[in-house]
Amino acid sequence: MSRTERPGADGGEAALAPARTNLARFSLAAEAVGLAGLFDRDPDASAELEPAVAAPDDLGLLVVRTERLTRDAVDEALRADPALDRAERFGGCDDAWEYGIRWADATRRLVGRVVGEGAVVSSATACGGRWYLRVTSRDRSTLLDVHELLGEFDPSADCLSVTTLDGSEQSARCVLTEKQRRTVMAAFEAGYYDVPRRATTEEIAEDLGVSHQALSERFRRAHAELVRAHLPVEDDAE
């Protein structure tokens, strides 16, 4: 992580001050971004775009996970999606399928404008009919501009959390989505985190009325957000 110099308190040798990075999590409707048809067919489906979507003109790798839909049904949903100019399956197995995709002009223009503001879209995942973007910037005001751009694109766009990170200590206000918060609290109250455990993921999923896969996805995302917010993890570390 890069660091910047500042004068020492005695006016002598410069001290190194950690450079700050600002991280925001945004949520947008799938109807605006894409994959609405997929979620209409399977509300418990999830998708992840890899790698970062910072280069909007390049093909993206989309990983779709679903327990309910067949491979052919996923193919049909993606190829019928007006938000995608191209969707070509090239791998996967069981309930996870990999596609090379190209966004339609509207979404590519949006990503281009976000990048043009000086921000980086570091991850993009979708579940429950909504997309979740992680956007980083050195300048916190840039994230405000990004929020405004997303709101123009999708009136339901929401900023879920803003976190400021530095090289030595993270000051963070981590806001989980309501589903993530409810899932973690249900697991905690059921004794999932006790030693020994007093509840299984199957029991928690049944109590919440969701599939085991959906519960696992919520756990992974919630735990990852809590780690990033409260432990000294460097996003650019290999």
C-alpha cells in the first residue's frame, strides 16, 4: 500500500503517513443493470463478475450459481437478457456455470463514467434481484459523485456502507445488508458460533426459509465484509 510523507512534529525528518483508501458498497436493481430474467426464474440464484469490471469494453467472466435451473435454462435467460450484448458459456459444472459476457451500451457507458470519475469497481456480485458493487477511491468525494451517477442510472440505487482504510488502523462503519445482518444474528442466537456448535447450517436455512446455498452465500459475503471492516486487510495485497 502506498504511503505519503508529511513533516515530523519537530520540523526535521519527514514521517511516513499511511495513504487512505475509501471503499463504498452500492446496491442496484437487476432490472436496471442486468440478469433480472435470471432472478425471475430462480430468486435464489447468484452471480459474480470476475475480474474487476474497470475495463468496460472488455469481455467479463460471469459465474452463475443456481440449484433450481438447468444449464440450458441459464443459457436461455442470459441470451434473452437485453442488458447483455453477448453471453457465451464456456465452462462450469453442477450448479455453477461460467460465461463470457459483454454488457449492452447503457451499462458499459455507466461503468465508463464511474471509472472516469477516478474510481475503481473492484467487485460486482448479484443475488436476490440486486447487484452489489464495491467501489474504491482515494478521494471520498469521488464516491459521492459515483453515488449520484448510479442514482441517475437506477433510482433505487443505494449506498450500503462507506469505509475509510489506512495502512495502520482501519476506521470503519460496516453496514451489512438486511438479509446478511438477519442471517448472522439468527446464526448467533441459534448457537452456530458456539463451541461446540448448537446449530447446523441446514437448521438455520430451514428457520430462515432459504436454501442451503443461499445461506452459504450470505455467510461468505457477510463474513468477508466484517473481516474487511475490522481487520487490517490490504485490498492490494497478494
